[in-house]
Amino acid sequence: MVKKPVKYSPELRAEVVAAYEQGGRTYAEVARNYNLVPETVRLWVAAAKKENSGQTPEARGSIERARVAEMERRIRELESENAFLKKAAAFFAREQR
């Protein structure tokens, strides 16, 4: 007979991952405390690391949006500096005559 997979809450997953990362314990020790299989804990920790490292589509999207926003801010800053330098160059060109 095939067992139906158990659905665990995101809160439990987060708690187990935090317990593993904070305690410096092995997967088996954490799994024993939560009545889980060590492989389940390992998979949850790996998924959390992947999500936090920016390898998921959502994380890549948010990283890309932040990168674009930073580039747009830098472009505005450079355009402002460029406009100031053009005015300064025109002022000094007039002074030379």
C-alpha cells in the first residue's frame, strides 16, 4: 500500500529550518525533535538556502527589479551631473572671451 504524502505547514517548515540553522545540529537530530525523516529536513533546508540565495524565479525577479531601479537612479544622477557640467563649461567658455 502506498502512503499519501503528508502536507506540512510553511510555519513548521520555517521552524525546522531555523532549528537546524541555529542549533548547529545534524539533520537527524532536528528530525528526531519534530518526528520527521532526516531527508525531509535536508530537503527543506536546501530549499530554504536556494530561496535565500536568489536561485528561485521569484528571487531572481526581485533581484532584477532592484538592479533595474538602481540603474535608473544612477542614470538620473549622471544626467544631472552631465547637465551641470554643460552649464559650467558654457560659463567658463564665456569667461575666456
